[in-house]
Amino acid sequence: MRVFKRFTLADLEYSAEINERNLRTYLHALHRTGFLHIERPKRNGRPMGHVVWRLACGAGPLAPILRRDGTGVYDPNTDRLIPYPANPPGDQLSVSTQPVDTVSEAEHHVRIRR
């Protein structure tokens, strides 16, 4: 990540030889804790429409480690745990999980999509 400065998932997947799902989990965790920012959000249906990530802070030579208990990311360079915030950053990664309360609201969404 430090070499690329700006990168996509495919850039890292190719250079690090890591599973795509594990890499996505790692990037989203780093994004939630502020290590990464989204420079350009995903653009569906466009050439080169992948998310472009940017390293927000170079804490040091050691890579941050995700905690298995889901509490946050451990930074071995500063020897501290960065907890996940209660509200994830809104750089267009969060998808609303609010249930549709009424039938009329659901019908409204169907009409918009048509």
C-alpha cells in the first residue's frame, strides 16, 4: 500500500497474492479505523470503475493487524488498539439496512426503479 499510494483491490490482490475476500475484509477494516480513505468511489458500469483507495497515514513499517474478536485493529508500530467506531465512515461503502416499514414506502421504491 505504501508503494502504490493510490491503489485498487486488483492492484493489491495481484501484488500481495492474497484471497480477494480476505483482502476486502482487511481493506474495509482499515477504512473503518481511518488507516485508509476512498479517493474515488466505485462507479458501476464504467471502465476502470473500481474503488480507488488511498493510505491515510503511514504508521510505520509493520502492517496493522485485525483483531479476531471484532473490536478493532491493532497497530504494532504504536502498540495500541484502534477500535471500530460506532458509525462507520460514509464514503459510500455503507449500505442502509433499515427495513422498509410500510407497503406504500416499498411501492414508492419500486416505482423509482422502473
